[in-house]
Amino acid sequence: MSRRTWLITLRKERNYTQKQVADQAFIDRSYFAQIENGERKPGDNVAKRIANILEFHYSAFSMDENPFYFSLHNSPMILAHCDTSLKYTWIYNPHPDFQPEKVIGKTDTEIDDNEGTRALKKLKQDVLELNTSLRRQIRFPLSNGNLPFDIFAQPLMNDEGQIIGVATSSTQME
């Protein structure tokens, strides 16, 4: 199991120490450190408590281990979660122009302000406002050209059915 840089980045972006998260999740700080370092996988209850504290969907803990996601590595598909303020909480297989640890905690336009990122941000805002799934084609200026992506976005819900963000899957079309 590898280090969960997305979790470390998200915790730091939210200005929490390991001890603060551990205390609020009712676990020992050393156990939380092992979770961050990828040495331990939290059970569902602990994962849910940590996710609630740091405002992400707890499924992110199991996504990196899922064989389905390994099959997506280096494919033209990007999977991501963001919170209700549209800041990334998890991303898998981003375009080579972006490093996951530099994306977590930022909105699309904070990462790069261009017509594509503004359109993606608008798509996510529409999903939150309408509480429905939406699909759009959006072009992004990237190092290897102005590339079109087919983007499907849907509300991300917690176990109580409350919207906690937006999940997206983006497929490069060319």
C-alpha cells in the first residue's frame, strides 16, 4: 500500500494536525499517521469519521486499491471528487500536466484559470444547484494541445443522503 498523499495534502489544506484529526475521529494519533502513510486501512466507521472531519467521501480510502482503478492508469479517463466549495478532495489519473498533491484543496480555476476550467467549474456548480447528474464536452488548453473531454458529473452524497460534493469522470476524446 502506498502513502496517501491526497489525505496528507487535504489535512494540511484544511489546517489540521494529525492529532486534531485523530482526536475528532476518536482514534490514536499514531493510528491516523499509519492511515496517512498507507500502513493501515481504516475500517468503514473510522473512514467515515475522518471523511466527515476533512469533508470528503470515505470511499476515497478504497479507490486506490480497487483493480478497476488500476486498469484506468494511463488511460484517457480522469476520476475526481470535490467538496461543496468545489475544491478537489481526491483525484485519480490526472492529465500529466497536473500532480494530484498540487490539485487537492484547490478549485479548477485556482489550478489554472482558462475557458476550460471555468466551464468545468460551472458544470460542477450546476450539479450542486440542480442536484442532478450532468454531462458536457469541454476543451482544455494543455501542454499537448487544446483537448476535448467528455465530462460526466454527479452529486456526491454521504450515507445520510446529503450532498457533500461532486464526483466527475472525464474522458479525453482525441
